[in-house]
Amino acid sequence: MPESYIDIAVNISNGPLETRVEQIIEEAKAVNVNHLIALGCNIVNTEKAILLSKRFPGSIYATAGIHPHDAKTFDQHSIAQLSAFAQEPTVVALGECGLDFNRDFSPRPKQEYAFEAQLELAATLNMPIIMHQRDAHDRFITIFERYKSDISKGVVHCFTGEESELNDLLSLDLHIGITGWICDERRGLHLLESVHLIPDNRLMLETDSPYLIPRDLKPKPKSRNNVPANLPHIAARVAQARGQSLEQLSKNCYKTTKQFFDIK
């Protein structure tokens, strides 16, 4: 029997997927992607993710966070709001938070402030945290190292970095989320060569829908919007790169993800 999958990062509470949530869930379940984690990236977005998790219990779980792109909105009320969201039974992690020095949609000092505040909250609440890092590896490592001993569980989602960066993250006991980037023959070749370094109990799978649709899907889909139903395709590519069977890879990832997010 095919293994179940958990997509740890779906942007389903905003953007193009928001209008067809039921269809997305049905299509995902048809290929054994039975649980979706809806990312919270700002206060409004988090509220929507929680509402979806209540509307589709067991199918959708939520996170509560403020993305570095939205760090400019972080104010004196934000931590209290996120802390309240975290009390909801369907909220399984804090985040998505972190640093993005590629786009700089928020000033870097604001990004760092919001990131540290959310790390402190994760430590206080003893909750898992989902983190984002783009073109900010050194600062990310420096900041996270301050909180490492107090963070119960952390995952760097949508990892696309080089082997040296992967080793830095693994040395901090972090989990790693792999997306369809690994299916991109232009940009993902280095991931194919290093993904075997991730221990079985630290690897998780994600689509980051609607972004990062696998480039090697055949037949080529008409829509450029990625969906959770593409997760088994990503899993197959990861399994091949790791020299594992799809069954073993999916079983390991499912077990690891359930334990990380405490999904029953």
C-alpha cells in the first residue's frame, strides 16, 4: 500500500489556491497526500490558515508566524497575537519566519528583530518553528545559534543551498524541507548531489505551493501553480537521489514529520 505524505508547507490561505481548497485537498488525497500544513506568513494570513484548519480538521493544520517579507508589519502587538494563535489546537508550529536578504521587502533590521522575537516565542511555548532563509545564511546561523539550546524543534523549509550550508544547518540539529527545486535541471543539480547527507529522521517534504512547481512534470501542466498533489513526484526524485526506494523514503518522511509536528 502506498505510504501517506504530509506536505509541510502550503500557501493555501492566500493567493491563487485560496479559492479552491476543497478541490486541492481531494486531489492531494487521491495520491495519498493526506495532511497539509498551511503556512501563516502574517497576522491576517495566519487567521485564515487557522480558519481553514478548523474547516478541514485532520486534512489541514496551520502555523502562526510573520514572514521576513512582512517583518515591516511586526509591532508591539505581534507577539501577543501569535501567542494567542498558538493556543489553537490546529496550530502545530510557529513561523514561517526568518531572513530574506534577496528581496529585502522589509528592512533587514526589522527582519532580524521579528525573527528573534519569534524564536524567543518558540522557546517560551516549547513549539516547533518553521524558518525561511534566502541569501542570509551567515546572519541566520548567527542568530539561530543564540537560541539553539532553547528551541525544541526547528525546520529550514524550502532548502536550496549548497552542501556547506546544509552541513551548517545539520550541525544545529535542524530539520530540512525539500521542495520541487530538486526537480529543476537548471538550479537543483547541487541538491541532487547533497540530499543524501540529510539523515532519515531530519528530512521532510514539501511543495511550497503554489510556488516551485517541478519543472520535470510530464505531461507539462497547463497551470504554473504548484499543488500538494505533486508531492509524490518530488518524493520520487528525492528517493532516487538518496538511493532509497520510494516506499522507504516516504515512510521515513511521514514518521519524521508526524513526530516533528505532533500530528496524530
